[in-house]
Amino acid sequence: MIVIMGASGTTGGALLRSLASSGVPSRALSRDPDRLRAHLGDLADGVVEVVPADAADPTSLRTAFKGAEQLFLAMANGLDQVELETRVIDIAAESGVEHIVKISDPAAAADSPIALSRGHHAVGEHLRASGLRHTLLRPYAFMQNLLLLAPGVAAQGVILGAMRDAPCNWIDCRDIADVAAAVLTRADLAGGTYVLTGSEAVGYGGIADSLTRMLGRPVRYIDLPPHELRQNLVDHAHMPPWLAEHILEIQELAISRPESPTDTVTRVLGREPRSLDAFLREHLDRFR
């Protein structure tokens, strides 16, 4: 049995569908199982078992992990992420889970300038010390997060950022999920570290150009000083200060360490990753 933590998230949900399309059974964990069942529709009546569990509740995790051989671990970034994920790993080990696939990030290192990346490194080290077989997936920026820019494009024709003209690696969460499904179902892929990107690195200026072409009206990228973007994210996007700071750290890192794509998705899946333009076209009505 494969247990999915983060089943309510974009990547976790895509993983459930990827596994189900191949007839692979899975167990989806959720703090709100009824809501997840409604979201999954027919999948919840087929190869996906939905069970209640909370990363902060060890008893619920022990119940959810019974009979499981593999665990997909993806949790929303947060200030308590290290504490929660290390607890999950310990309980998984106690429960007989043999292989954990964890969503990490490409900047994970003890000396990373990004606070949450240092946390991912700490969890990865705890996973290594556990002795469990494990696989780390390190995706770059999710294309799905670009939908957060849609209201500004639709209302004002602008994209705000603080990344100058730095290229950024984007990847569709469905490609991350397909790689995760491959790692969970093919023993020859388990146990590695995979840095995941799409096929091209594109900055915000390039995204604005693509949307201009697709929408048939001007879309501009406005590069703000970091402190102005931080304030905008807190005041207008209503982000908590720690999350606004995280976004700034990511954009500053893209400037200091120019990004370029990998061929990992193609090597693992035998196909090209989904393109950024295809993603934008798929969701173009959100930007109109």
C-alpha cells in the first residue's frame, strides 16, 4: 500500500490520479476526509482509500500507516514543517514503512540563504539517519502558483515581482506527480535525488510577453524593490510575513544563482515535461 500525505494539495492530488490511472491502489490522508472524497469524486470509490489523519496527531498516523510499504510525504511550507515531518518519518519507521518519497526543494542545504530550504535539509538529514530507503524530489517553482498572478493580470495587466530579468525554472505539478508515481512503482528509480524542472527557464518578463501574445493586449512586468514587494504581498495578497519573506528569498536567489533546466523529467518519464506556454493556454480564462 502507498500512503499519500498531502493528498489535498495540488501535487498530492495529481499523484492520486496518476497512480489511479495505472490501477495502483493508494491511501489518501486528510484532516477533512469528507471534503477530500467529494473533491476526488469517483476515485474515492475506486482505487483510492481516504482516511482521516493529522500530522500533529501521532495516533491517527499510526492507524493510517498500518499495512503501508511506501509513503509520499508532501506538506505545505510552514514554520512547524520540520517538527511535523520528522515526527511523520519516525512514526512511519515504527509502523513498518519501507520507502519514503519526500518533496524537498532544490536549494535544500545547511547553509542555504532560504530559511525553509534549511528546514528541508534538516528533514532530509533526519530521513537519512532513519535508515529507511528514501527518495528526494526537488522541484523548482510550480506553474500552478502562477495562477496567483492572474487577478493582477486580469485587472491591471501587470505582474509584480522583484526578480529583475532572472530566468526561473517552472514545472507543472502534474509532472512532479508523474515522477513521484514512477518512483513509487519502479524499484529501479527508488533511492535517488531528482531535481525537477520544465524544459525552459523563463523570467517574469518572458511570462508577461507570452500572456501579451495570448491575450492580445499588453501585459507588463513591473520589477519592484524587495521591500515594496514584501509590503504588497502582506497588504494586498494577505500573506503572512514569513511567507512573503520566503518569496523574496526565492526571487533573490534566482538573481544570484541563475537557473537552468534539467532533463530529469524526460529521463524518468520518457517524454518532455509540460510546457509553460501550454499551461498558460490551459488557464488563459483566469488571466482575461
